[in-house]
Amino acid sequence: MNLGNFGMDSITLAGPLESKLQASKAAGFSQIMLWAKDLASYPGGLDQAVRLVKESGIRVTGIQVMRDFEGLSGALHEYKLDIAKNMLQLCKAVGAPLLMVCSTTSSHADSDMSLIARHLAKLATLAVPLGVKVGFEALSWGRHINQYTQSWEAVALADHANLGVVLDSFHILANNSELDSLDDIPSHKIALVQLSDYMWRDIRSAEERLETARHLRVFPGEGTHSAELSEMLNRLDRGGYRGDFSFEVFNDDYLQLPPEIVGRRAYQSAKWVTDQVLRRSLNVREKQTRQALPA
């Protein structure tokens, strides 16, 4: 794990696409997670937005977010499949290697895990010729899949080389999820790790969960779950994960600050994250050395 593995999420930054790219790069990041609306709503049009991203020299971590995709049938499924195809084309245009899919909240979706897995595999197959991977994330308020263990179950059942699981620390923390099962996920099946924290220990209602998720997240190292985040990061590191980390921090306060300031906060968080893993690794090696010394 090194600082080159980290990137910001454009949702955290105020301003137009240009300022988000500039602030991310100025802070020291070499990648950024974009939302499809960053490109679709650009005043100069999609082609100009794509050109702007490519000329920035910043790698695109992935594209957010395909919602309410899995478990639908009939016309609804065909509609969502068509939307997904268009989003995959956006990924290809901007050079994004990953399309994010979050678990459905739709009341029209079926809970059958085999159907969910088939739909995810179908999307992953469509993404192959475009050079895009599909990452599936469990929303903590997802209708049928709301735990990371369930999203991994769906990915494992789909058994598709182009499909991986996305782990989001907010949803894991908000669910008070146990972390032991992280050890069961092969590192090569983790498509991305998204990182954030929040400022209180307990979420007391569904309304507070949504409010916190969409408006009140903070960077790792700023919240009250540092111990849990440190354990999560070290489990992933010991398991061999060497992929990307994205700071998905929805925060209304940050949107009132110049993006350069928020970028610096994010970079400090990246250093905090790497320090947690490095410190633990050094402690383990020192312990092993002491145990190996003759009495």
C-alpha cells in the first residue's frame, strides 16, 4: 500500500469538473473517481469533458454509479440493462477501468440470489469487450443485499472473472459489521475499497443513516471509528489486497470549502491510512524478530 493507490471521489469536491481535477492533482493524487453526471452534465458536452479528463493526466479510478440493476424482470430489467450499456460506454470513453454497481433499493426487485448473480454476470460479460470491470457494492440500506458478506456471496455465486466486490467502510461501519469475514474474500476479487468515517458511534434510525451517508461523512482519521478502520485496512493488507482506495466522502461542509483545502485534507487522510498499515506491519515484524532471538 502506498499513496499512489489512493484517489479522491469527485462527489467530495465543490465546483466544475475542471476544478475537481485540478484540486485532486494539486493535492498529490494521481487518480480520481468520477460520477457519470460529471461527464453527462459538463457544459461543453461529453466529448469536451472526456478530453478535459484525459488532458489532466489523472487516471480515472472508475465511474459511479449504476443503481437498482439486479433482480428486476421484464421491461424493467431491459430498461436497466440499456442504461448499463450506456454507462459502460462512458467508462470506455474516459478510460475508466471500473463501473460501480450498488445493491438495489427497488421494491420491484427479486431477492433470489441466483437471479441477482446471473444479472451481475450478464453485466460483467457485456463489460469485457470494453475493457471495463464491474464492481458490486452493498448499500447498508439495500433492499435485499445490505451487508458486504451478501455482496460477496452474490459475486462468488456469479463466478465471473470480470466481476468483483466493492468494500465501502461507511456501510460496514454503519451496520456494525463484523470484520472476520473480510479474510474470506480473495484479494483478486476485491474490485475497489471505498473509505470514509463519521463523527458519532451509533446511528439511531434509518433516517439518520441516510442523512449521515449523504451529507455528514468525514475522511478516515477525522471520525470516531479509527480503530475499526485500522483493523479493516490491516486485514485487507494481510490478505494481499494491493488495489485502489477511493475516499467517498459525502460532506456538505466540504462542499462549502475551496476544493484545494478539501484535497489537502484528503491527502492527510491517505497518509493516516498508510501509517496505520505501516505501523501495524512494523509492530508485527518487531514481535516476530524478538520471538526469533535466542533467550
